[in-house]
Amino acid sequence: MIFRSITSGYRITKRTFVTYNNNNNNKNDAFSIYIHWPYCESDPPLERLTRAMIRELEFYLTEPRFNLLHNKRVTSVYFGGGTPSLAKPSTIERILQTIDRHVSLNKDIEVTMEANPTSSELARLQAFRDAGINRLSLGIQSFNDADLKILGRDHSAASAIKTLEEAKKLFDQVTFDMIFARPRQSLLDWQRELKQALELAGDHLSMYQLSFERGTSLWKLMQKGQVPHVDPDLAADMYEETVKTAAIHGYAHYEVSSYAKTRNAISTHNFSYWQGLDYLGIGPGAHGRLTDNITKQRIRTFGEFHPDKYMALCESEGEGIRKWSSLPSHDSLEELVVFGLRTRMGIPRDRFKKMTGQDLDTLIDPDFLATCVQSNFLIVDKNNNEEETSSDDNILKYIPNHLEHERNGGGIRPTEAGLARMDSILPNLLRIQELD
């Protein structure tokens, strides 16, 4: 039915690498920064880790290999973890000041921090807002106390609601996540909880189908038979109920698991991932995706996972990178298609050509595409001036403001019906072929 991640059943042969052609100082090009706070306890080596992160930021933002970042604009900074809300507000402020010294943070930039919905963190929210956070992401997941224990959460439904209500008073934007298709959850259970979530939410929320990730405590419980498997048909019913009920409450379903009432509420940071844009990954275990100014290739960076080793690397080398590697062309093609088509914006034709050197249309099976268009699963846009020929509503409500210009060259995008069937569409959409 729907997917949170996909292992593709197709491959594009011949191992070549992406060359990203960006010769212009184009401030329409965006990049984002992810800061990974690895700790979940309240007494880590705060000052040492802060200094290490700042030093790594200085490396990336002054290293000649990555000076193309200075031709772009930062559209988001995201503090994730771990539990970044256990950091000091002064750490957040110092990191943001470091970024601003090099690439100038605009006043409208999205600065998000993940936080647990607990009373201990509630008392610190004002200080984080003063430090520069303007968007809070709360890991609520459920309003059922028994299910919160199954999910391994240490907060209660009551504390989640209290934290959410107080956060909405302090921050410009507040989002939270919910998980459905939980063990022993009925459709009626989810309908009630969904209604509660939508009534409590602000302009944005994320709702994921539960996945049993190998090695997690929940997966181990399922393997032992202590929690039941979830019926896939029931999960599909819950997904359809989520989409329908969210629309009734005024939310646009702009990505498989994400809902927003306004364009300004769309997650700018997550769009960087879904649309294949550059992003810095700072901190222990953080990943990044960047354009190398010297080789003109796109690369992936992988931060040293262990915090102590990461900090030692930053102190001795100026960065905590465990490895970086060129992004093979077939990987870039898969990412741009797979993740692009999990958004209602879809795949912009011009940027696909710019990032891959390939014409999108030459990599798509025309017969299967025609079938998807005829079945109202996909829409092909030629350019911004043509009239829409489908019953799909206004595309702009699914696109963040800073990417609006990218629809001018047209592209391929899913309808609501196509979004629900994307894991079946994708393996048949791409043609297997040799790359020149």
C-alpha cells in the first residue's frame, strides 16, 4: 500500500557519478543544515560537543570544496537526535550564530528542534525560542498511555497535550507526529485518536504507519509473539481514513505522511531530502549530501557515529567525517524519483536534468506513464502556462514557497490516488537502461 522507505526492484546499470552543473550564483538554489544531537540523557559533555559541532560547521562553510554553498541560500536548520532539547539554549544560539557569520540566515528561515512532550522540557521552551528556534517538532506518537509504553515512550498522553498547548503559545509553528496501525489498534480506535489529534494540531502534523524495524525492541517483541502483526488491509483502511479526515479538517496531504493547512506550514527541511537538494550533516552519525566544487560531483558524507570519536576527530582534524563518497548516478536517479514522487509536488523536470544530466522523460516508460495518467495516478505538467487537464486541485498548496519557481519547466507528479499506490507504481515506471 503506502511506504515509508522503498527498496527498489529495478537497477540502472553502469556505475557513473553525478556531475552537478551550477555555474551561476543562483540564490534560488537552496540547501539545509541538519544538526544531530546524539544524547538522550541530560548530562553529556555539553561544552565539548558544542565546540566540536561549531568547528565542523566552520570546516564545511570555509572549505573550498564546498564553496558552492555560498551561491545558495539556507532555507532550514534542523536540530534532531537523540534529544536536542536536552542541549543548552546557548548551544543552539552559538550554532546559529556560526552559520549566520558564513551564509547569512534570513529572518524567514525555518529553524526546527525536536523535543519530547514532557513537563521537564516544557519549562525550557521559552529559552529555546529566545535562542532562535521558531518551529517545534514534538514526538507525541499516541494519545493512548498503554500504546505509548509499547512504543517505548516515557511521556503520558496528558503531558503530551499540556506540552503541545503551551508550545503553540510560544512558537510560530508547532508540529507533532502520530503513529497508526499499532498492535491491537482497531479502525474505530484510530478514528477517535485521529479526530483528537487533528483538533489539537496547529497548521502541520505528520502521521506515519507503524513499521517494525529489525533490531528494535518492538520488532523483538513481535518476533517473540508478544505483540501481534498488523493486518495490512486494516493498515490501508487507516491510511485512507487519515487522508479523508485530514482533508475535512482543512489539511493538504502534501507528502505521504505529512499534512499542512498552509504553504508556510509545509516542512521546508524535509523537502530538502525529498527533492534531492544539498544538505549539511553536522554531529555524531549525521549524514549529508553536498556538491563538490572541485570535482563537480555530488557526494555523501557520513559523520563518525561514536560521540567521543567524533569530538576527537573535530579537535584534531577540524571535522568529524567518518567517510565521504561520490554519489553514483543510478543512486541519484533513484532518489530523485522515489522520494520526489512521495510528494504531491513530484519531480521537477528542469532540476532533474540539472542534477543528473539526464532527461526525465527518457528514463520513464512511456506506455506505463500513459496508463498511470489515464488512471489518474500521475499528472504530467509540460510548463507553467498550460491549463491543468486533470481534476487535481491547485498544485501550489503542495509546494513550499521557495521551490515555486521549479514548477515552471513542468514535471511528473502524483495525484492523491497515485500517492497511495506509489510502491506499486515506482518499479514499473523507470526503464532499465545503460547510461552513457
